[in-house]
Amino acid sequence: MSKPFIEEVMPQLYRAEIPLPNNPLKATNSYLIKDQERNLIIDTGMNRKECLEAFNAVLNELQVDLAQTDLFITHLHADHLGLVSELAKPSTRIFFNRLDAVIAAFSDLWRHFFNVALKHGFEEQELLESLTRHPGYRYSPSSPVEFDYLTEGDELTYGPYTFTCIHTPGHTPGHLCLYEKSKKMFVSGDHILGDITPNISAWDDATNPLEQYLQSLEKVSHMEIELVLPGHRRLVHDCRGRIEELKRHHDERLQEVIEIIEAAGPGSAYRIASQMEWDIETPDWESFPIAQKWFAIGEALAHLRYLEAEERIRREEHDGTFLFYS
């Protein structure tokens, strides 16, 4: 196995790349604060052999004892939460948010997703294949763990850093970031990413994730931040600039969805997603990676839900499938 990528971002604070094989995200950024009293790991990677081997190599390289280490998880997705049950020792405190924990523990979660996706145009066989390849289905924690719940305003002190929890719903309902005010440093999880846009999906008609996400971006834009430590890819040095780019991206997406409906007529989220532009090099929708179709349709749904809430489009049910009208 090759030597893990590790960099010291600030004194006693390290970024390690935990590889995600055959995944467009490429790697998860795990952050580690090393201190004589207690260490803190922020996010873990998926529960798969390659991630665990990489993480053990990082711990060995930095000479970190897991018995003296706690975990903070930004949100419920498997590429951040997946390894908690493998890394946690009896003495480990695992900090998490209650909203995401409830979702992760919901026994009928995948059945719920399946039923919702069927109503939005997925064919049953393709949906089954998509879900069985979903990383959240395949690489979640292997056993339940006990969490210490944190919420907006709670503080954590490790080494020279005192972090304040910032609730940033959108990517997930309970997503928590960490803000170190004295260092003007922001650990963003998947709320702010530099090279790619966070996936905002809507699989629940009771919520409006894109609206929440845009409100969370606005909230963070007023904070004094000089360095963003994201959950994937490169560090971000212009937080406000990146937030404006993310807002423009979603404005363009909303307009794209409206134009598709106006040009092609009423359609399901599945059909609308098939006509949207995606940053995946395939000749057509039929060649689109099946595992990625799930995320594309969830993203389309988030924008449709936002437009519906603003009464810019409407939805009707026909033969068990929801269609969206301009």
C-alpha cells in the first residue's frame, strides 16, 4: 500500500486523504488534532477495507493512539461516518448531531427511499440496482455506536483549538461544521467544497433542502473565515468568494430546470434529471453510471422542490408518478 497523504495544515492539525476507490469524490479529507491530553479525529471515510487500511497507516505515521482519541462526525453520509465503529475504543467519545443520527438509525430508511424514487420516475429494476450500489447502503458503520450529541453553539477544545459547532442544514438535515474563531478557520464537512459542488438532494416532501442550504450559506458568509477545511478535495482560502460561486451554481440550476420543463413539457424528476447537464463524461443518460443516477435525481428533486415551494412550478400525480408543470 502506498504511503498516505498527510499534511500539517496548522500546528498540531493534520489533513489526511482517505481514498474512496471507484468513486468520483476520490477521497475524504479526515482531520486530526494531535495533543498530549486527547486527540480528535474529524470524519473517517467509508466502512471498507481500503479506507480502514489507509486510516491505520495515517495513525501509524502520526503515532496516534486510538485509546486517547475522540471522533467528531460532520454528517451522516458513509464517506464521513462509515468507520466510526471500527475506530472507536471503549474510551472514545463520538460527537455527532441528533437529527442525522435519527435518520441513520431509521430501520426502514432504504424502503422509504425506494418508494419515493418510484413515484418520481425511477423504473423498479434500475432503482434496485442503483440502491444496491449506493455507498450509504454498502459502506455504513458495521455496528451501532453511542453518540455524544452536539448542536448549534456547543464547544469542543482539543489542543490549541476551541471549536464552536455551527448547524448548516442542507446537505443533510443535521450537518454540523466547526468554527475556530480565533484562527478564522472553518471545518466545513460537505457544506462548502472547493472543486466540486455539494450534492443537495430531496427525498422528503416535508422539507426543502435547497432552501435550507442557501440559508446556511448565507449564515456562514457573515463569519470571519480565512481558511476552510472541506470534506473533499483542496482547502479553500476565499470562503465568501466560494459561497457566491455556489449560490450562482444553484441559480443556474433552477433556471435550467425551468427551461427543461418549458421546452419539453411536464415530466418526472427522473426525466428532468436525464436532460440536465452533469459533470460526468458520458455520451448520454443511458450510459450514466447507475450509482450516480441516484444522486442526480436527488439533486433534480431538490431544485424542483424549491421551485414548487416558490410556486414557480406545480406538481400533479398521474398513474402513481409525480409530474412537474411550468
